[in-house]
Amino acid sequence: MTANAKEGITMAVMHPPDLIILDLGLPDQDGQDVLLKLREWYLGPIIILSVRNFEDEIVKALDNGATESGIGYRFVGKSV
């Protein structure tokens, strides 16, 4: 786990993981841009997690090469 995009990309290059879980809301770079950079060479699965809950963000992430998206998932239950 890393704190920002730069560290994450560097770590992924140095030690390619079996799976990447990528947050779109990184402090130093947009996660969509990071996804595109990773997809230039990384062939493994990339799962996107984010609080962004816009359909266009989900579609963009999947179009950019995300394997799966957990964007804006909410569990809504009935109060008992």
C-alpha cells in the first residue's frame, strides 16, 4: 500500500503485484490518469475503489482498463 500515485506506480514497476486496487481520489494525481499509465504495461487485474458515484466515472474507468469497479457501492438496508 502506498500513500500517493507516484509511490504506487514506482512500487508496481519494481515489484509487479498480482492485483492492483486503485483509488481514483489520490492526493497527487487523478486515479484515471494513473490507470492509463498502469495499463501501458501492467496486464493484471486492476480494481477501482472510490467514493465517486458518477456513472461517467465508472464507464471511464472501465474504458481505461479497469477490471472491476467498486465506485459508489452502497449497502442500503431496511431499519428494523
